[in-house]
Amino acid sequence: MISIGDMIKKSQPSLFWCMRNLPNSQREALFTLFAFCRHIDDVARSDMPLNEKKRLLNAWREELNNIYDKHVPMSNIGRKIYKNCMRFNLPKESWEQILNSAFLNGIKPLHAPSREVFEQYVQGMAEVPFSLALTIVGEEHWAANEELAKNLGKAVVVTYILRDIKDDAKQGHLYIPAEILQTAGVEIESPRDMVENKNMSSARETLALEAQNGYLKANRILSKMNKRTSRFLRLIKNMSECQFEMMQSRGWEIMSPKPKIGFFRRMRIFYKTLLQ
């Protein structure tokens, strides 16, 4: 069976190598956290029957109870959470927030959610995982950690929403909040029709401002953090921000092709991050 570390190495090699300098216990805990988030998101976005999706997501509620009640976990990732993450005193409520975010999107695809639901989704998808990651690497400034997790988490998720808007629409998803769409003059219809609306560029630009603000604040906080322990977060930020800037420079009316970072540019970002 492929290890969790090998999964990260295969799917995100740059991120894997940026974590190699961390102590083994922290590295394995981070690998496990990212594997859990990836698995939960894959289940939520899958096209499996609704009953099966509910069964799998609800099974994770039981698995988290097993882990925190010190019973034997049933899944491979659950056993890894018990082995690799429990030593860092990560609160059960945080794992449940990640799971709740998957429920928001998994049981019924998010389609022009309210601002409140959108913020709940972003919090569970990225803000909470980044907060847990900072706890694992031992950053001690709680207020700065929460501020970084909030701003970097939103910036990354919004970048992915803007990048994947056409692909998401084909699957019935449109994550831009209803309030932004209505202000831009985009009528709430099917996701495919909404993506083709002439006013969608205005809605994308408005949401992009939230990502831009998040990157600015994240940059300020990261510049004051330990360079070694925060390196993997800086890489995530640098790669995501590069895609954001590619979309911004060509204009928000252009949705395809999706921005792709070429090999040499990716290597430049990777080595720049290592040397920062």
C-alpha cells in the first residue's frame, strides 16, 4: 500500500520537498492532515450516489469518535491520524469543521451560496487546515497564526474557485456568493448559464479582491515567521499567488484555459521559496 508521504510526493512533489527539512513527527502529521483533507474533498466532489456519499462522510464522524475516544480506528487515514497527529493536541472540533465543510458541498453541490455559507465552506476547506498545520509546526504566536490561516486560507480557496469556475460549473457547482452575483447583475440560474453571463467577469473581479487582500496580509505575517517551519506555507502561497496573478493580468473576463505554471517557472518559485 502506498504511504501517505508517497501520496503527497506524487501529487505535489514541490510541497513534499519543502517539508523534508521538518522533524519526522511534524512532517508525518502534516502529510496525514493534507491526506485527510484531500480525501474528504474528493468524496464531497465525487459523482458517487448520494446515499453512498452520505454513508462515507457519516462514517468519518464515527471514525473521529473512535480516534478521540482512543478506540481502534477503522480506516488507514484514521490510524495515521491517531498515530501521527494526536501528540500535537489538535482539537476534535477542528477535524469536524473540515468534515462539515465537505457536507456543505457534498450532499448538495454549492450553487451561489449565501455569504454565510460561503464563509463556513472556506473556513473548513482551508482556514482550519492551515491553523492545524501551524499548530503542528509549533508556531507559538496564536493571534498571528489565526490571522495567517484566515487570510491565506481564503486567498488560496478563492484562487481555486476563480481558476476552476468552468470545470466546477459542469459539475453543478458555482461557489461565488449570491450577494456578489446579484450586485454584479448575474441572475441565479444553472451554473453553466451563469458562467456564460456577460456580467460574470465583474463578479469574479469582486471576489478576486478578497484573494488579493488575503495574499497581502499573508505576506506580511509570513515575513515575520520562522523561515524553516513556515517554508511549506510560503510555497503554497507562492504557487497559488502565481496562478492568481496570471488570471489577473489577462483579465477576469477570460476563464479558459486555466492558468498553468510551466516546469521552469515552477522550479524558480520552488528555489526562491527555499532561499527566502
